[in-house]
Amino acid sequence: MAKQPRILAGETAAITGAARGIGRATAEAFIGQGMRVAIGDLDVDAARQTASELGGSAVALPLDVTERESFAAFLDGAEEQLGPIDVLVNNAGIMQIGRFIDEDDLTARRMVDINIHGVILGTKLALDRMIPRDSGHIVNVASQAGKFGTPGGATYSATKHAVVGLTEALRGELRLMGAHIDVTYVMPYIVNTELGSGLGEARGLHNLEPSEVADSIVDALQNRVVDVWVPKSAKRTNVLGVLLPRRLSEGMARAMKADRVLVGADENMRRNYELRASRSEPGLEQAPDQPQIPLSTGD
């Protein structure tokens, strides 16, 4: 007999970077399932606006994922207002793109601190709460760049590879501990959010809406899915790429123009996002604008 989907109604979720984009869409999807949701964001005014617009059992709380004290206060506040946390979605992340050899150290540190250390920190703090209850689910939002590696986003790809590896390793450790806590990593293609603005397109793929990613996260919670590809067809492409010799798999990527998605980004369309991302960690100074990679005449 097939397992029945887990009922999410009445559970409490905390979502990082939830004022906009995938985080906001996930909060909305959770509320639609009858869940209580804590919306954490560095931009607390935007988080409050989102919570007000979503209504239901949503609360907004300030959050800097790079600071342990801030993250702990976020989870404490969520539990005080909504009850014990059943689900943590580590969604906060930034993507500043450009040629690796032109990337300044502050930009690299910012992505590593938010995209990796923020996930590590949130996961540890959530497990402190979940392990004593022997229940819970942690969802880490990665990217397909965490499987393929994308030219024009070397450091970003590295951070998302790290999120995938972290989640897989943690799953093994929890199993060895006998802990009944689920972990999931989500790998979307380009999403129509501010982070995804101005990017190129690969042949045969369409940009996703945030709601598509949110629905996949809901499905992962209900059915305890570990690795979530959005769209699901991308998993077949990954399997094919692994089986083919490197020369053929790389040729297939070039034919699809998958290697130009970040390289061919529209700098003007991304300017506002890149500026906001450069200010997303208060502990670091704003990094200078980065030159975009010029398109070659090949392919």
C-alpha cells in the first residue's frame, strides 16, 4: 500500500529570505495548507508587508542568516508566537554573477556567508530544536547550478554544490543517529524573481514561476522527497549528462546554450538586484560593480 501524504495543517514553518520571491511563494503555499509561517528577512519592512498581505497565521521577524544571535532570535520568536518549529526552509541566498577572475573578494565572501554559512547555521539551530522531539523537516533551497556548474557564476555554483553536499551528508548522519528528521534539497531552474532577472535562456527550458518551486516544496514535505528537481524533467537531463562521456555531455550543454544562461545576462536588467545583493550582509562593505562576461562569437 502506498504511503499516505503527510498532513501539514497545524504545523509551524520558518522560512528565511521570505519577504519576496521563492520564499514568499512558499509561505503562501504553506498557509494554503493550513500551516503557521514565520517570515524571516533582513528587510524587515518588506517581511511585515508580506505577512500582512498573506494574512492567515503569518508573522514577520527580522533575520540576518549570517549571525548566530540573529538566527537564534528568529527561531525563538517564531516558536514563541507560533509553536514548535516543524519545518525550516533555508531559502535566503544571493547570486552575483560575472567572470570569476574579475570577482572581488567581498562579493565571494558575501555569497559564501549567506548561501553556505547561513544554511549551515540555520540547520544546526533547527536541529537543536528538532532532535529532542525526534521530528522535523529541513528544506535547503539550492539550484541546478549546484549540480552542473554554470559559467558566469562560479562562486554561486560552488555555494550551491556545497548545499547539496551538506544535505546529503546530513541525511546520512541523521540516519546513523536513528533520528527521524527529514532533509530535502531543492534544485530549481531559473525562476522569475529579482534574482533571476535578465538571465539568458537555455533551449527547451522555460523560466519557472515562484509558485512552481513552492508547490514542489509542499510536495517534498508531504511525500518526504530528498532531491527535488524543478522542473522534474531536469532530473532526466542530469542522468543523461552523467552517463554520457564528458565531451558529449558538454556538447549537449552548448547545443542547448545552457553554458550561456549566466554569461549572456543583461547587465542593465540586473543592476537593481545586483545593488541590493551587494548590501545584503551588513557586516561587509558594498563591493564595486563587476564587469559582465562578453559573449564570444562562437556557437
